Amino acid sequence: MPVENRERVLRAATDSFLAHGYASSVDEIARRAGVAKQTVYHHFASKDRLFSEVARELAMSVLVELEGGDVRAALMRFAVAYRERALGPQGIATFRTLVPAVPRFRSLAKAMYANTAGELVLRLAQYLGSAMRDGRLRRDDPQFAAEMLLSMLAGVDRVKRLFGVGNGGENDARRAARIVDSFLRAYAP
């Protein structure tokens, strides 16, 4: 039962933090989880520890795998999955929840970046570097190329969604294809 309670607390905390940010109360989280407040503290020594665990789990959800020899096909799968995770309702809620907490959790923020966005840049740079070495892409700095592609995939679209502006009616798959094709033109061998 303790493991189940921990999971219930994490689910309730995730829902609460996504809805109310760090301002969520432990009493409310315990109520949502259907456990006593002491049960929350049994599993997590403090609200900060609980928030840190939720933040880590949320941030990890943006990681996307890259695979395949055909560069365009692999980047399209990656782009669609990444945009779905980063720009979907949970991705936007996660961004809204985590960014204001960065000043309070500086060391956590650095670790989260390294294990999520930083890891994503590393994986993408490795894939792009391999394609550059094989002549499938123009040789350049693969880390810069990875950062540029990720910026293109989320950048202004994230800002639009944060402000509830939308994307002008273009569906996400079409937008992802336009971004990937622009990137590939820039890095054509």
C-alpha cells in the first residue's frame, strides 16, 4: 500500500501543481490523493521535495527518441512527437508551472535542464552529427544545429500557446513538416 499511496500523492500533486503552481497546498494534495497529510510527508519530507519530484517527472516527459537512417523521416517523427509533448496542453501547463519556480529551485532547475532539454540537445546533436559525418547533412556544428531545430520546433509557437493566440489554423503535422524542410534546406549537403 505505501507504494500505491506514493503514486496517488504524486498524481494528485502533479494535477495540483499544474493547476495552481507552487502555491498548491499540501492539504489540497492530500485531499486529492485521498490520504492523510502525514502520508504526504511520510513519502516526501517537504513540499519542496514533492514539487521537485513532480517537476522532474514532468520535465522528463518531453524527451523524444531519434532513430532511422532517412534523415527527413526521422526528423519528422521527432518533430511531431516533440511538438506534441512540448506544445500540447500538458507541455504548456508544465512550462507555466516550472518556469516561475526556477528562482526558488536553482539547483533543481540546472539538473532538470541537464536531464531533459540538455539531454534532448545532446541526443539530437549526436544524430545530426552522424548524418553530417555520413554526408546526409552539410557538415557544421551539430550542437548548434540541434539547438536551432529545437528552437524552430517550439519557439514562437510556445509563446503563442502561452498567450492563447493559436497557430493561424495550420495543423501541427503540417507546421512540423515546414520546419523540418526549412531546417533540411539549411543543412543540405
